[in-house]
Amino acid sequence: MEFLIEHWYTIFVIVVVIGGGIFYGIKFAKLTEDEKRTRIRGWLFQAVVMAEKEFGSGTGKLKLSNVYAEFCKQLPWLAKVITFEAFSRYVDDVLAELKEVLEKNTAIASMIQTKGEK
């Protein structure tokens, strides 16, 4: 009992973190397959944009490696299921979509442009 009194805050934080993980895990599991794909694709689009902004053009393998490392960190359960080759194809699809967005919206293009390209 004394242990519980001395460590109540730590126990509370652990319970909240575990409860939050379970809550969001169940919430994600209840999504339809299309909604799951849309959310994962949205995350991937954001990661590709950030890599593009950070590394600029002409660094494709470096950007792909960076996005894949972030993918493995953020979605380790999915990284165990998807091969690197399949992931690379998904990134290529997102890059094609990003190219279309950048051609249509110069404001977004200027935001992504790195310091060296300005």
C-alpha cells in the first residue's frame, strides 16, 4: 500500500498512456480499410513533403531512406507487413501526387522550396 501512495503519479501516468494507446488502437481498428489507407497515405504525403523540404531535389535515395526510417519509427507494426519495395512504390505514387499539387499551387511550392533552391 505504501508503494502505491509513494508512486501514485507514475502509476497514473502509465495507466493513462496505456489507456490512450488502447483507445486510439481500437478507434483505428474500427475504421474501414479505405479510411485506414487514407490516413496512412496522408501521413506518408506529409512525411514526403517534409523530406522534400529538408533535403531538396536530387537527393531521392536519401529522402526515401529518411521517410522509410520515420515510417518504421511511427508505424512499426505496418513496417513489419510492408516490404521496402512496396513502400518505395507507395512513395513514388505520393511523389507523383505531390508533383501535381506543386504544379497547381505555387504557394505550396514556395513553402517546400529549400534555402539552396531559392
